[in-house]
Amino acid sequence: MELIRLENICKTYYLGEVEVPVLHGISLSIRRGEMVALMGASGSGKSTLMNILGCLDHATSGEYWLDGQEMSRLGPNERALVRTEKLGFVFQSFNLLARTSALGNVVMPLDYSPRRHSRREARRLAHGLLNRVGLNTRVNHVPSQMSGGQQQRVAISRALVNSPMLVLADEPTGNLDSHTSMDILRMFQQLNAEGITVVLVTHDPQVAAYASRTIRIVDGMVESDEVNPSVETTSRCPLVKVTEDDHAEPQDHAIEPADDGPARRWRGLVSSLLPATWRTALGALRRNKMRAGLSTLGVVIAVSAVIAMTEIGQGSKATLQKGIASMGANTIMIFAGSTSTSGVNMGTGSAVTLTPQDAQEIARQCPAVKCVAPLVRARSQIVYGNRNCVPENIYGTTPSYLDVRDWKKMTAGEMFSDRDVRNSNKVCVIGNTVKQNLFPRTSPVGREIRINNVSFRVIGLLSRKGANMVGMDQDNIVLAPWTTVKYRVSGTTLTNTNQSGSAESSSSSTSDSVNTLSGLYPGATSMYLSRTATQEADTPQPVRFTNVDQIVAKAVSERKVKRAMSQITGLLRQRHRVRAGDEDDFSIRDMAEMMKVMSSTTQLMSSLLLVVAMISLVVGGVGIMNIMLVSVTERTREIGLRMAVGARSHHILRQFLVESIVLCLVGGAIGILLGRGASVLVRQIVRWPTQASLTTIVAAVAISVGVGVVFGFYPAWKASRLDPIEALRYE
């Protein structure tokens, strides 16, 4: 039955514009089960013909039929599939992987076979073949630890591992001594006796004499096709075990490697769980540890920089948020508007527009507001005995101020009450810093202090709150009823203002001393008639009222801060009779705006540092690409060999991509550890705030994989596009 049929096969190579014809219309056929020798001098075209028969190369013209299938029109991957299913190669130079054991070399074709073999089954099959050719004691030896005859037997075992129907041997005895050559040729005869078609490519008539048929090739043409009647048909028996080569060169180091126990068993377990492509890629990296380690250095530096910079930035942001939270995360601050005098804007708070009644109405009519407190500021010296200090803040307010500022706990004593506010009682609570300045060794509760020569009884000590986001000490504070601070400390009486439709502030205001004696004398009796209601409506007169410096409010939740601000704005415009289209006579700020302003610089610096880190990551990726391109160049023959035994382009592409991704993943993992270590050192030594971020770590891993794919794709694609025959010839 015909296995091979060639019809008018021609092959021409092109060197630039020069045509080099090699085969000139070769036509022949080979039956299944034959042992044929393609014989010819060097340059006759016999090796080119063998490459075409082995689907490593394709003819320029003509038709090639193998097992009833036309090969000339198949693509590279389809020819590779034919090689792994039907063909086995034995090369003149053995073409064994230099740093791979005999067992690994034999198993290699099974990694690309469409017939899936388990790791255990593949190793068992390879062990059996090596045992049949007499290499059962050389299973774990690399080619450099074996003689030429032993290496050729490994190559034969590799050719047989996929049970091919056709074995192609190119000068199989060219590098062997005469005794070993005879053993190898007898081995081919025994393979042929088992039903395998064998094609020997040789220039030696003695080798051709072992074949049952000799086809002579001269100048790219078939000169003769002869049957060798002297070759007897060998009985079809299994391949017998071949004895060791008596003439092999002495190998002092060719000893069985010792079993390293658990380490080898662990590697075996891992390799059995991984796909073949991953095993191949990891094996290549393991054989080049130093180069792989240096390749990952750029990724290590970049990822560690990204992790460290991100954690430092996150720590700064968290500290900023903590400062905001200490001031009240949902706090809304309402300031009086501004006035202009002689064309000069006096700034926010210069107008007299906010009243305690505004605070009460906000609490009553704004559902999105949880609590409200008016605020009157003062600045004065505090005296206790022979000690004195000037607190940063002396606030007149109501008990709800503690709720607004999330300052609910008292270290000692209690907060003043609404009754104290109504009665203008001279009581106060102080912060921890004031306590340390005035009462370093005693409790302040029940003690008398003087503020602007007014005696106040300390009834409570506030809990420690620390510095705010701008570095101001929040514990350097005194809180008292706003009525007391307004009328006794500040010395301000009622204020005259024009409450007309525009709610413009009057420039007339009066200030009297707290200790005025005017109240001791009766007022003058009016000599004029009272104005009617119509007159009051037509000509509004200044109304005397009490103003406050600021109102602080707290929204029900952070999500309702904007709604609360909208409700407060609408209410105050209505109360202050601000006409549509006119500007507000007040201003409202929330902590989100302050957070945005305070975090802008930190965010900018973090972004700049991340950009630098990302540039490092790109540099690391370029290093990976460079080393992978070098690896492709160095392993061109290996790539050609893998393609010759059946690897398709996607196998090669996947192998080099996996190598690149593994390098980046390892670099990313080391970078994460170094980045976390750097973050901890910064926190411990420099005392900068840092915060670990799982999202950043996951992103770093994803970036590492992305860099491996992006920068490893081109080298992998380049490797997958190599021509197998050209790769095998690469030096």
C-alpha cells in the first residue's frame, strides 16, 4: 500500500534576486512498511527532499501525498500537526536539548500531541522506550553526560514516542564510530520489521546497504531506484534491548544523579499539575536563573515604587480625612456676608446678618440638618492665680456645639445647659491644653478663672481631640454660653440694623460698657405720637437685634450635606428678605470644599510620584522585551526542534508569553514585598503616615501581568513565526 507519492517535485531557493534550483521534478513513491535509503553526494538535494517528506519544508511546485493526504497546500500549523501524528525525526547532529535530561528529551513531542497524555503516562512511555534501547541507567542524564551512540538512541526514542508511521533519519551514523553505527542501523531494521516505514538519508553506500531499497539522487534528480536483494526481511519482532556501546568514550561524570528526596518529589507534583507549555516555560527560566533575576529587576523597582508611593499617598489622604472628621465630617459652617466701605470689601463676616434666631429656625425647619449651634468668638487673656494664657479660641455657643463637632465625651464635669445660656451664667468648659497651662497638677472643675476681668466657674473638662488638619490645637479652647461671651466678655449690646427688603446692614452700631450705669436712670418720655402700621410698612425703621459671628450645623449624614446646604440657603434668604437675583448676605461652606482644597497638593505630589513609578515600570517592561528577544535568538535551534517534533505556532507563542508573564509576576511579587517593606520603614523611621491598600496590590499584580503580555508579545510572536527548517539550520 502506497504511503508516500511525489509528483514532479521542484524546489528553488532565492538568495536575493538569485535563484538557486535544488530539486528538478522528482517523482517517486514509497510503500507502507518499506525501508528506503535516499543516497547522494553532498549538495545533491537529498536533505532538501527529506525536509519536504518530513513537512519541514514545502516544494516550490509539484504534489506530495502522504497517507492519502496532499501536503503541498497545508499551512504551517497543519504540517506541524502531521509531523506530531505521523512522523518521527532522527537528525545527524542528534538535536537534543542540551540542558534537558534524556527523559525530558523523549517526552517533549508528547507535549504537542493532540492525544492528551497525563504526566505519569508520558513518563512511563518514555521510560519504556529508553529501556528498550538500553538507556535505563541514563534516564536522568543530560546529553553532555552521554556518548554519541547513547545520544542517538535518545533521538530514536524521541522519534518513536508518538508511534509514527514514518521515521526519517538524516545521516544517522555520520557522527558515530563503525561499531555504534552498526547497532543503530540494526535498530532501524528492527523498527522497520515492526511495520514502521523508515527513510534513511545518507551518502554512505554501506549505510544504504541496510535498506531494502536505494534511491540515488544526483543534482536534484532521481538517477536510479534499486531494490537491494541482499537485505533479508527481518522477522517482525519487538525492538530488542541494545547493549551498551563498548567503544563509547569514557564518561567519568556519567553517573546516575542522586535523588534529592522531597525537593524532587515536590517539583514532580507541581509539574504534573501544570500544563505542558507552562512546564516548558518554567523549565527554561529555571535553567537561566541569573538572567531571569536580572530581567525582573526593572519590574521589581517599578512595582515597589508604585506600592510605596501609593501607600504613602493613601496615608496622607487618610490623615487628612481624619483631620476633617475631627472637625466634624458633616459640619456646615454659615458665615455672615461681607460689606464694602469706600469701595473696599471688608471680607466675609464683616456684615451683621446672622442671629441666634436663624440658628433656631434652621434646626426647626431644615429636615436634613441634625443639630445647630450659634457661635460668638472672643480673644482674651485667661488668668488663674499667678498663671495665665491666651487660648486660640474662646467660643460662646450652646450645648449643641458638642454634638455638631462630635465632641460628646467629657473628661471631667459636665457641659453647661440651655438654662445657663438663657440666664447668661458665668460658667465655662475648657480644653486639655488650657487645663495644662492653668491647672497642671489639679482638676479644673469648680475653679474660678477670669476672662477679660469677668469671673467664670469651670464646670467641665473636654476630652482630648488633638490637632486639626491645618495643625491648630483643638484642645486650646474655652466654651461658654454665647450670651455671656457676647454681653460680658465682648461687651457688645444690641445692634441697630435696617431690616428692609434688601436686608442691607446699617452702618450705625453702638457699644456700651458692661458696667454702664445708664440703666439706673429712667428713660425720656416720648413727645411724639406713635406711628401707624401703614407708616411702619412704608418707612421701615432700624430694628435692634443681637447678631452672632457664625452658625455651625451638622447634616444628618454625609450624603445629605448638599441637601442641608440647599435648605439652609433657602431659609436664610427668606428670613433675611433677600430678593430674587440679589446675592446672599451670608456664605455657606462645608468640609468637602475644605477637603478638596487641602488634598489638592497631596494628590498632585502623589500623582507625580506615580508617574515616575509608571515610567520605571515601562523601563522594566522594555528590559523584559529585550531579554526575551535575546532568548529567542539564543534558542532559535530549540524552537526549530520543537516545531520539527510537532509544536504549532500557538505553542511557541504561549511558551514565550508565559515566560514573560512569569518574569513580570515574580518581579511584581518581589516588588510588592519591597514596597510594603519600604512603606513600613517610612512609617517607623520618618514617621510619615502610610496606609496599606489591597486594591493597589491587586492592581500591581494586574499591571505586572499586563506588562508581561504587552512587552512579551512581540518576542513570542517573532518566535512563533520562525520557519522550522531555517531555525534548525541557525548557528
